[in-house]
Amino acid sequence: WQNLSSYYGETLLRWLTEEGFYNPNIEWIALELPPQLLPQGISEKLSVKAEAYWNGEFGQKHITVSEALVKMSGLLLGELRVVRNFVVKTHAPLNIFELEELRVKFSHVEGASKMVDEVAAELPPPMPKQPSEGWDAIEWIDWARTEYIPYKKWLLDHNRINETAIHQSIMYEERLYRNYPQFLQSFDLLIYGAFRDIQSLLGEGYIILWVLVDNLPLFWFQTLARALVENGFVLSEKPKNPLYLFSM
């Protein structure tokens, strides 16, 4: 087959296309039609065999995803399925350039987009930048919310440890400890300060549902907020106070 022969040797190609698929009567199908228009039965059986072959390459030869992408045809869903399963199972490191290469290579294969998205979900968020001792409290809160917490969630979900992230969490902890007496002077940046805001709003006639969830990780907050909004509640941020506060 003209397209596949650019990536697979003759012996392997004949194994992939045996059982009557490699014969003069249907050879024109691969030569004349683009790969996404191959008859479904032929494409599926080729994919199954290609999947078996690449499972062996990953399992026995321990090749990397980058090495495999050079050799894969990009014409068979079975090839992509092996990459997806390998990345999900082993949490193999994959950078954004390899992900884009994967997306482009299999762009003509039906069903590939969803699989590539599943691979993308395994990529870690950007590493949090190193915090600065010169930051004010709001900058520390924003850093924790937008950079550290998403990365920490990825580490937990994938059972990973990162020494740099551990050091950053210690910096955050020590900074909070040193400045705690200062925070007590106004309570504006502490959870307790929210109590005064609630009292003020109640005095203005607002009807408020105050939800207290002990030890709720920040990365589940949006899920909780979305559930409340979907059930008729309104989440609003007061312009004078940050939505996220220190809990201590």
C-alpha cells in the first residue's frame, strides 16, 4: 500500500494487510483514495494490527512517544490509540510541541480529535513561577490561586512529587506565618473577616446563604460554585474585597 509503505517495511506491511487485504483487486483503494476514505472494515482491521505492533514497540523496546511519532503513518486510529493509552497509563512526559505534532499527524483520521484531547488532559499545567519575597498579600493569593493550586492538583491527580513545588509551598507557609500578626489588625485578608461582611450585608437586607465547607481544596471551589449557580443562587464578588482569603 503506497501510503503505509512509507512508514512500514515490506514484511511488516504484508503482515498488516494479510487476510485478503493485500491483493490487486483492492490495492487501488489505498492508491487512489485519501486515508480517511478507506472502507471502514479495512481501516479497522489495519488499526487493530497496527495497535498490536506498537504495543510491542512500547512494551518491549521502550521507545518514546517522540520516536514513535516519526515512524507512525498517522493514517490508522490504532496507532493513536496506543499513544493515548501509553501516556495515560504511564504519565509519560509529553510537551506541547509533541502534542501539536500528534494532533497534526492524525488530523485526517476520524475519531482522532477526541483521543488527542485525552492525551492533552494528561499534560501538566505550567510550572508555577518562583514567588518573590517582595510580593504583597494579594499577589501571593493570586499566585497560589492561578499557578500553584492548578499545578498541585495535577501532581496529586497523577501521584507525582515535585521538589520545586514543595519548596514553593514552604515559602508560602513561612510568609503567611510571618505576616499573620499584621493580618489580625484588620482581618481584611482572613476568612474571619468575611464574617463582618456577612453581618454588614444582612444589615442591608440581603438574604444570604453562607456555605462553610471545612478542608475544601480550592480546586473544588468552582465545582461547588457552579452547582450553587445551577440551583438558583448568585455568586458575586464584592469590589472592595478579594474573593479569595487566607484561611488560618
